[in-house]
Amino acid sequence: MPELNRILYVEDDDDIRQVSQLALEDVGGYEVMLCESGQQALDSVASFNPDLILLDVMMPDMDGIETFHRLQDQGALDGVPVILMTAKVHPEEMARYREMGVVDVIPKPFDPMTVSEEIARIWERYHD
Amino acid sequence: MNSLRNRVIAIVTLTSLLTVLAITITAYQSLGEDQRKLIVQKEKLKTERLTEKVSQNIRQRVMVLSVARPLLTRNGQLLEPEALESVIREQDYLNRAFPGGILVFDAQDTAIAENTYVSGRIGTNYADRDHFKRLHSTGDPVISEPIMGRTTEVPLLSFLVPIHHEGRMIGSIGGIIKLGDESILPPRAGRDDSPDSTLSLILDRQHRLFIESPDSKPGNELQPLPPAGEDSLVDAILEKGSQTRVIDYQGEQYLLATDSVDRLNWVFARAAPYDQAMAPLIASLNHFLFISAGVTLLLLVIAWLAARSLTRPLTRATRTINAMAEAPESSKALPEKGPREIRELSIAFNRLSHERHQLDELKNDFISSVSHELRTPLTSIEGSLKMMVAGVSGELPDKALSMARIALRNSEQLNGLIRDLLDFNKLLAGKREFRIESCSVDESVHNAIEGNQSMARMYQVHLVPNAPTGLYVNADPQALRQVLDNLISNAIKHSPKGGEVKVDARKEAPEKACITVRDQGNGVPDWFRNRIFERFAQADGGTTRATSGTGLGLAISQELIQGMDGDIGFYNEQGAHFWITLPLSSLIGSQ
């Protein structure tokens, strides 16, 4: 199983982005690239070459779902699992996310002290 | 009467009944009158026909006598008496026409021959009799009034036909009808359709005598008519210019028809009992009533059907509206067809339903976007606090740490409130789907206890599970976990430090499992018992150790448990004991 190091994190809310950065870098020890919009993620995914992508769903202009599809179209998702982070976790929405090919969903609000462990677990399951 | 259907039935029925009644009355009056006239006319015609027969009868007898005349003369002279008698005896038709006897008189009206012997009759002169006088004065055949026979001494009618030779009367032939012995009414006259009740009589108007009467026959004497005013029937018959009419006779009503007999001053009368005469009328009216009743019955059926077809859409609408009230998601549109009022009601209802649906969606959208907007800042608040408290940003001074903990606890509570609100909204909207499967009670209880251990440690409470293995219930695992979490966290919050929360499970006869969560707290206060499952109900508000909840937990738990065909309740027994029951799974024993 390859090691999980580089995480691309897409989140429009500045505060959450900062908290998440702390959680992922200081608590989780990952190398994190922060993007504040879907467009930025599309632009920088190739140069950063992440192992895993965390994607917020509710974003202005381009939401997480569209970003996901466009990343897919760019071929940036080959072997790169995507985890959605959202407060919208209705059963029917969850089913739709999984159909799209999303690996898992972490519901908001998440616990910054445990979110890294959860990501690690999902990574392990993905490579099982 | 209070249902629309009954009212429609009542209106239609009443209207049709009145119509039928009006028609029946009209028919009774006009048809009845017409038919009555017809019956009267019929009686009159029948009477005239019978009168005609009587007249004919009399003419025939005169004819019979006339025909016999040539046999009685030779060379302008009457035959010798012996020869005359043999002739009149031999002529059968004479005897048949006049069973009372045939006589031959000479020109001086003295009887000279007879066909039946009556002592002293031959040689008797009758010139003083009125009808002989009339015979001489007119020279035509005459019929006497009812008279008493001079020698026979019985009431009789005498027919006289003159025998002429070269303009001179040489004698006459007479025929006698004894009124006591025979009737001049045609056989069965007046008895053709009414055997017993119709009265037939003949009166001699001029001499006020009965010729034929219903109740007494002239025997050996003439029967005079009673004086005026004594017999209403006779009075009515003798009334001049009288029409066919209804009279009272001996306490009964009769339909009386009269006619005059030719050549005689006689009246032929028929009196039929009114009821009997009118029987066909009654019968046809009965028939008519019968048909009316049938039509009314038919109208009732039609009214019922019409009312039903009118009210059925309303009943259907009521059902749909009730269904909408119970389960808004499953509401169907009403068919927009049928009578205008029903159609308009359907359209109005559909509009309301549509608006309600839109409002529902608006509300759901609102709640979900508000919750997102609330959660976004809370995510960073809570995340930051958690990391601060955990020391990610370095060791915090004690006071700062305790303040951070307070902030964290409250932000967690805010998050819990948002989660519960969303849950409850979903439950109330009926959007929560239950995925019922067979759940191991033992496993569910242990998982729930495991999940609440950190909280229990924080509150310094021991969690003690006591669930037997092999007990399975039909439940949605997530919902069951949510309920157990809620009950356990409530119990932890209400336990004293160092207390125990016991979670027991057992099979409860016959098809239920019961899980009980007991704490060692103060129990549920009496005043709060009835409200405990209400929304936002909390025994003591504020932020004390015991009550840092949202007040929605038990309300949600109740909805969840009831959604899984279970029940929830509590009792106090050295602490609060909350129990839930769920149906046992059929997989029991096979697992």
C-alpha cells in the first residue's frame, strides 16, 4: 500500500481552511495544498500531484460535484481517491455521491483531532 | 338528514312525489270524470237497447196478430166460431206470442172464439173497454193499459188488431199477456253483466202502475205505484225530462237510466248500484295508482343513484384531504372533472395542495441551508477549540484551557441542537426511512455503551451493560443506536458522580424485547412526567451538568421508536428507568 502524504484540500471558507490545515498538517502530519475554489484546484492539481483530494461540496461558482467531474475529465483522478466534506448528508445525497465514484464522505462538522485518523482509515480501505 | 346525500335524496324524492301526486290527482279528476261519463253513457245506451227490445217485442206481437188475420176470414166474413177456434189453436206462433190466450171478437166487440177455454168468456161483450173504444176510433192496432181480466180476473195486457174488409171493420183478433205469468222484458235483460244487483223495471206512467218491478210481481192484481215521495226510485223514474243520473235508493247509490217504450206510455228503467257501475273506473284508477307507485319507486332509486354519484367525488375528496393531512408527501391531486362545483372544489384543493407542497419544500430548503450556514462557522469554532484544548497550538494556561473547554462544550451543544432539529424535521415530515433488519440487542447495547464511554468518563459515571446474547429485534440499527445514545447520555447526565448507568435487555412475552436504561439520579419530577416526550422539554433549563441537552432527544427517540413499531416509557425507582420495547425478530433462534 502506497503511503498517504500529499492531500489537496478544496474549501471556500477561510476559517475552516485554516482549521483544517492545522488539523491535517499539525495533527495528521500530511503535506497539504489548500485551494479556495474548484477552479484553483483544477489549475494546481497537476503541479501538486496529490495522493488524495478532500473536496467541500457547497462552494460558490463551482461546487464540489462539478469540481469532481472536471477533475475526472482532466484525468487527475486516476488512482487518486476523493473524499467529500459536507454537511449535506441525507441518505439520498449519500447514495448519489457514491454513485459518482466518491470514495467516502466526512460529515461536517468534523473533529480536527480525529479527522486525520479517519482519512487514514479511508485510505487503507481504498487500497484494500 | 345532515348528509348532503340524504338532502339530495330528500329533495329529489319530495319533488318527484309531489309531481306524481299532482299527476295522480289530475288524472283522478279528469280521467275519472271522463270515465264516469263514459260509464253513464254506457248505462244509458244499454237501457235504450233494452227499451228498443221491449218495443220490438211489442211490435212483433202486433205483427203476429196481423199476420193471422187472413186466416180468419172468407168472402169478407169472419169464419164460423168453431172454424175460428180451430185456426187459432192450430197457429203455434200465436200461442207462443200470446201464452195468455188468443181471442177473436166480432164487430160489436163480443168474444166469439178463444184458443184456451175460460168459463163465460165467449159471448162477453168488451165494447166498454177503453182499448176497444180506441180500436174503433183509430182503426189501428191497439194495446191496452194493464187491466184486470173480466173473466180471467188476473192483470193482463190485451193486444187488439182490427180485421177489415173493404174498409169496414168486421171484427178483431186479440192476444193476451198475463202480467203475472210472463215478462215482456227480453230474456236476461239487465242481467247480462250484473247478475243480481241491477234493478230493471217498467212503469206505466199514465196509469201509475208497475208493469215489471224488481221486488214484487203483479200476481192476481194490478200493482199501483206508490204515491209521490214514498219511493225515491219511482219518483226519480217518473221525473220528466230526466237524464241518466245518480240517485239514493234504500240507503245506496244507484246509477239510473230511463227510456220510454214505443206506443205505450211506459218507462223502462235500469238502476245499477253506483259502486258496481263504477268498478271499472276504480279498477283503472287503482291501476294508475299502482303505476304511480312504481314510478315513485323508480324515482327513489334514481334519486339515490344521483345523490351517490354527486356525493362520491366529495367523499373521495375528503379521503384525499385526510390522507394529505396524515401524510403530506403522499398527497395526490383530485381529478379535475365532474360537475362544475365539484370540479372547482378539486381545483381549489389541488391549488392548496400544490402551495402547501411548495411551502414544504421552501421550509426544507430553508432549514437545510440555515443549518449549513450555521454549521460552517461552527465547524471552524469547534475545530479550533478542540485543537486548542488538545494542545495542538501548545500548552494553554489553566484558565484559558477551562474557558476554551466551556466554549467547546457550548459549541458542541449548538451543533447537537442543529443535528436534532434536522433529525426532527425529517421525522415529522415523514422523510425518515427506516431500514428494518434483524439487530442483535446485545451488540447494539454494547456498541452504544462503547460510544458513550468518553462522555461517561467525563461525568465519572459507570456504564454497566446486561444484555443476554441471542436476542434479536426488528429495528433500523441507526435509529436504535440513536435512541440508545440518547437514553444513555440522558442517564449519564442525570447520574451523580460515581454513579452507575445500567443497560438491561430481556425478552418480554410474547413477541417483544425490552431494553431498560436505569440511572441513580433523582428520577423524573412529577410535574414533568406528562411533558417529558414533548419537544424542547427540559426539567430544568440552563447549563447545569445535568441538562446540557437540546430538549429534543426524547421527542426524537419517541418518534423513532414508534416508527419502528415499538414503544417507549419510563418509571422512577431510585432513579429514572427509561424503557423501550421493540418487536422480536423472527430470526431468533436461527442466528
